[in-house]
Amino acid sequence: MDQHAQPGPLDEVVAGLPLVDHHVHGALRAAVDRPTFESMITEGPRPHSAGTAFDSQVGFAIRRWCAPLLGLQPHAPAEEYWARRCELGEDEVNRRLLGAAGTDTYLVETGYLGDAVLTPAEHAEAAGAAAHEVVRLETLAEGLLGEVDSGRAFVAEYPAVLEEATRAAVGTKSIIAYRAGFDVDPARPGEAEVAGAVDRLLGSASGRVRVEDPVLLRHLLWCGVDRGLPLQLHSGYGDPDLDLHRANPLLLMPWLRRVEPTGVPVMLLHNYPYHREAGYLAQAFDNVYFDVGLGLFYSGSQSAQIVAESLEVAPFTKQLYSSDAWGPGELHLLGALLWRRGISRVVGQWVQDGEWARSDAERVVHLIGHENARRVYRL
């Protein structure tokens, strides 16, 4: 599949990269109706009342790049695309789109609506790739909160539960940006403070509890640091459950100053529209890494600009590829394809202009595409 009309000096190298998608979720387990699908290709919780989600950068990218893989012409109308998708079925759609992504290894975060998507092993089989698990701290805590009867019991048991849950995992993840924002007290809370927060939560809960108390969220974050695995943090763009201005990674600086001496890698995810801020943090802190994640498939034909901006100030050893795809296989394919297309165009132009040596360019695309992830996650 041609990625752009004029071949560039790096096209062949980039096309052959065995990508490591260091932050991703499983592909859809079963077919959904069109309104549900359209809600899944936006960050909104429901379909838009004004028109169709196919009338967007991601919608146009699906019709351009995914349609041929389903046996349609590029830019097939949305109705034709949807009919063909339904005809093939979810298993075949996943097989075609995941197989075409060229992703060698997926690091699958399993804490979000896991029943609706493939497990890491199932996703790996559908893609013909390898997969490893990343454990979400809050989801694990919510499961334990359904079993304990006191805050003291939770504080005592969570570290062991986390260790067991991550025995075969390669990383942990926190969604504190969603639940409280990054502008919280960066200090590690005391055990009595955490136990009190849990007791209040258990005393007011009816049904499954939701972790959103800042004290408890901070405690989970520090438990993640103590575990020592790379710690992923959602940053920037997301659904309306977060306050975007509080998901700016610059707000993490007081916490990062405390964490840097531990050497635990902090992985800032997606970051758009704060990807430039994330790049600065990756330069300023030895243990900070970042990606541009879902910013790529949501920006479609503009994704090369985001790739260029991500390469402005951060060391190239501190950047990783991720798709942050969840659900539709289209997003897994587009994450990989648009990253390849963007970095090939941007860095290839620098080679053509004499700004970069070709050997340096090839080394950098390998670093970001897979080598940095293999080093940091010890794959």
C-alpha cells in the first residue's frame, strides 16, 4: 500500500520496521452497531447529533487507508465501507487490519472495558504478533476494594496484590489525570491518610467503587513507583471525563522531581495537545519518556505535523511509538500507518535537505519505532 505519491529516502526502511506499540488496548471482540462504532472513533461518549463521525480526519483516514484492506476502493463512501465491514465480520476485519499494521509487539493495557476487547493473547494471535500486559493501578485497586472491609486492610494488601498482578507484566499505568488531574499534592501520602480515604470511600459506596479520591490516587501512583516497572501516565487528550487543562504534563514537575532519583521510567502517553510540553519533560528529566499516541489517528492527514513537533527538543532516545488504539481494528492500523507515513516524510525531508545524515535518520527511526521500547521495558 503506497503511503504517499513521491517516494522518500526512508520509505523502505520505515516500512520494514518491526514496531513495538508500547501502549495499546485490545481490538474489538465482537461486532457493534454503527452508532457504537462511530462513538468509538471519537473521544465522545456517544455519537454526534450533527452528522457522522466519518466526517472527520479519522473518518477520512479510515476510508482512505482501511478501505483497500477490506477489498474496497480508497475513499469508499462511509455507507459502502460500513456494509463491507459488516459483511466480513469482526474476526476477519481484525485479521486484515492488525496484520497489515506491521506491529511486532504490543504492550496491552487491560484495565479499560476488558470484556469488550481481545485479551493480550487473543490480540497477539489475531495480529500475528507478540503481546505483553500493562496493569492499570486503579482497576486493580477497585477490585481489591470490593474484597476488603477497612482502609488498613487495603493499605496492607495492595502492594502484594500489585506484585502478583504484575508478575508477568512489563509495566503499570495510572489514570490520575482523568480522576483528579496532575495538579495534586506530589508527596507520598501517609498510611493513616490513605486508610482514612479508603474508609470514607467504603462507607459511602453502593455497588462497585470508583477510585477518584486524590489521596488514594496519589497512593496508587507511589505504589506503582515502588513496584519499579515503567509507569505509564495518561496525559492530554481524552474523553469528557477529564478536565483537559489539568492533564497538562507540566503539572507533574513537582512529582517528577521526587520520582527521578528512583530511576523508575515515567512514560507520558499521547500528550496531544501537550506533546511539545512532554518533549520538554523528556529532555529535562532523565527518567521521562513520551509518545504522541492517539494524536496520530485522530489528526489523520495532519498527523505528520504532530510527528514533526514531537521531534523538536526531546532526545531521540526518549521517544516511543504507540497507537493507544482501543476497540476498532481501524485504529490499530492507522496508528502504525500514520506514524510510519509521518516520520518517513518528516525525517526523509531532512535527509533530502542535507540537514540530517541518512545513517542518523535510519538510526533514529529504529530507536523510536522499537529499540527504545525494548530497552526501557526490558523486552
